[in-house]
Amino acid sequence: GQQVMQIPQYQHVQEGEDFTTYCNSSTTLSNIQWYKQRPGGHPVFLIQLVKSGEVKKQKRLTFQFGEAKKNSSLHITATQTTDVGTYFCAGDRGSTLGRLYFGRGTQLTVWP
Amino acid sequence: NAGVMQNPRHLVRRRGQEARLRCSPMKGHSHVYWYRQLPEEGLKFMVYLQKENIIDESGMPKERFSAEFPKEGPSILRIQQVVRGDSAAYFCASSQTGTSYEQYFGPGTRLTVT
């Protein structure tokens, strides 16, 4: 069954609004990664979080890893039309030689 | 500095035919992962290979699916006797270290079974 849950599945925002997607794992993760996939494209690695409570920023994107290493979030401030795509979290449970467990993704639409 | 290459990019097969998907990892990478993505779904792990070895195939259906990564040449994902439910995007990813860190994905092969 689904081991990494991600919500919401869809998000429509006006350009300039903020956006957040949440990821929750049923088991503790050794690390969590975030990917972005444009329509018709392939997943592109954004970031990896490893430490409990870790927060990383990339310009308008803020990534957090929960204290229990079971949940994570991606927040985009002041969305732009270039942010359109599907954002996936992917967890590594640490015992499976690189196997990643992907969430279903959040499909972000940004209206100009 | 070529990235991960996959071909074909699009593949159409009739039910019952065979599909062969190829993946050439990034230069210097010897670890290959195959994932399947159904429409509006996340990626699901299928198999992890190193050169000449299948390390983890726990995500791959036991029947009709097979994968290899020979000493020379690309990794191949083979689907025999395809059915409509096999229609999906198949992505391979490669990494240098065999960990989950920075798996670089190829452009994918979109398989359509008619």
C-alpha cells in the first residue's frame, strides 16, 4: 500500500500566492527528497533533507523535515507561473539500497 | 556531459507484443533504478540493478517483466505479452553510489498498449 502520503493532490493558486505541499510517511525515513516534474517531463531533483528538524531554503522554496523524520513540507512563497508542475516527495527508509518511496505528488497550477 | 538517456521516448505496442525499454546511465554511474508512473500517480519502484547484477527486484511484477544491466550496453526493461494496464511512463534513474542521494532521472519512455 501507499507508504508515503502526500497532500493535496491538486492546488490551484493565483500568481503571487503561497503554496504548500505536505508529505507523511508511515515509517521513519533516513532522508527525504523533493522532485519537480513539469508536464510531459521527468522528475528533477530539488533537494535532500537528512537531519531531524532540518530546514533548507532555495530562493522562494522552503523545505522542512519533521522532528520525527516522518513528515516533510515544501513551501513556495509568492508563486510564479514558472512554478507550475507536480512536486513529489520521495522517502528513503534507509534499508533498501537507494529505493525511494514516492508520494503521489501535488500538481500545482498557477494562474497569471 | 550527457545525462541519463532512455529510448525510445514513445512506444506503442499491441496487446500481446513485447516491449523493450533501454536506459543508458550517466557516465560514471553503475547503479540503475527503474520506476513506473501511472497517470497522475507517483513513481513506483520496480527494480535496482548494478552491472550484471539484480540487487532488488521486489517492486517488479514476477510475471512478464524482466530487467538486465549487462557488462556492456544499456540497461533493458523487458515486458512480454503487454496488456493495457502496462501503459505508463517508465523512468530509469542512475546514481554513482547506489544510495538514494541524487538519483538522476532520464526523460522516460511512454508506453501505450492498444
